[in-house]
Amino acid sequence: MKYFAAALALLCAAQAAQAQSVILGAGYSDFSDSAADDEAVFALEYHHRPFHEATRFSATWGSALSVDTAGNVHVGIGLVGYYTFADRWFVEGSVMPGYFSESDDLNDLGGEFQIRSLLGVGYTLDNGNRISVALTHKSNASTQDDNPGVNSALLRYHFAF
């Protein structure tokens, strides 16, 4: 229930701020620790209107919520960049430091502070919405003694506003 409330809050914030996009994603997470539970993962993101735009590059602020089927949760906020090429194709990158809560000790990433980085490639549809495939990595950037990390592959749909 609390994850639903967090997702609803992100969507409401997107409406109030006249968001550029809300992104839904689904995929699979692979924890680096072999004893950890690898799981399906679901993601919800909000990307605000760009604060910088050049010919092919734009930069904006974003927030992300990811929850996997084991109950691991990450909430982050940070920078997002898009580079468009070849007409409708784009590359996306983001860095979002935030809070991570593991569902059990097997999925401990070494602390609550985790940074999610993302690299994706996608295509813009006729209606302005986008589809993309992305890889993410979460780790504490060696700010803790233990830093196993988790990698995810996601299929994503970007709703443009």
C-alpha cells in the first residue's frame, strides 16, 4: 500500500509540475552478490521539462521509484540527459542518488544510500510518447565498506505531457 501511495504521489507531482514525461518500466534485476535474490523489477519515473536544450541534447531533473518482487525499494532524484540522433532515436542517461531499502539481508547493498545510474536507447512514436530499453546500476559508490551493487534491464514506455 505504501508503494502505491508513493507511485500516486509521483504521478500527482508530475501533473502539478506539468511534466515532460512519466515513464513506466518493467524488467529484471541481477544482484552482484551470488547469495542475493534476483527478481523482476518495476519502475516509475518522472522527468520534468528540460532546463537546458541544445540542437540535439537536453537536460532535466527527474525522480525514480523502483520496486522488485522481493520488496527491495529505491527512491532517487537527480539529473537526466537526452541526446537525439537519426530522426526519432535517442540515448538517455541519468544519475539519481537516493534511498534503498532491502527486503532481507541477502539483498543488502551495503547501506541505505545508493546511486542509480541509467543508460538507455529508445524511439519516439508519432504521438510524442517514447519506448526505450535501459540498463541501470545501483551501488553506494564505495561510500561504505560493502558495495555489491545490482544491475537491471528494463523495457520502458514514456508518456509525454
